[in-house]
Amino acid sequence: MKVQTHSVHFDADQKLLDFIQKRLDKLETFYDRVINGEVILKLNNKDGIENKTVEIKLFIPGTTLFSQEDAASFEAATDAATENLRRQITKHKEKALSH
């Protein structure tokens, strides 16, 4: 799957980009018709430890799936967002098969 990654106000290192790509590639095991994905990494000014935000958009035929998660690290936020997208993909497939 082709993934575009945007980091806002900082430069993401290659290790983080590879981690995100690997997590999103695992989503293709649940639904192989994913066209591409877009990931936005942000450092927000919230108080507290969870100041890193990951937004993921997955483009699939007929719809776009979206997930946004905040966490203490980009890796934890990516894990939570991909888990949310996995549930959305499963629900989308069940709807498609029932029609």
C-alpha cells in the first residue's frame, strides 16, 4: 500500500516512517482493496504527557476511513489508530457482504 506521511513542524526519522508503513501494511491482511493511505503526525500543545497526535486516512473503493489518536509516543498513537481502522475495515466488509 502506498502511504504518504506528513509531519507537522518537525522532521520524522526513517525508523518512525518504517514503523508506520509496517503497521499499515498489516491492515491489508484484513482488506486487500485499500487504494492508499495518508498519515499526519502532529505535536500538539496540550498539557500533559499525551501530546503526540496521529491521523490516518485510508482510501478504499466507495469510502474513506479515518482515525485520530493521541498518545505519549507516535508509536503508541499509531498502534491505537491502526487498531481502530482494523475495526472499521471489518465493519465495512460485513456491510458490503450483507448487501
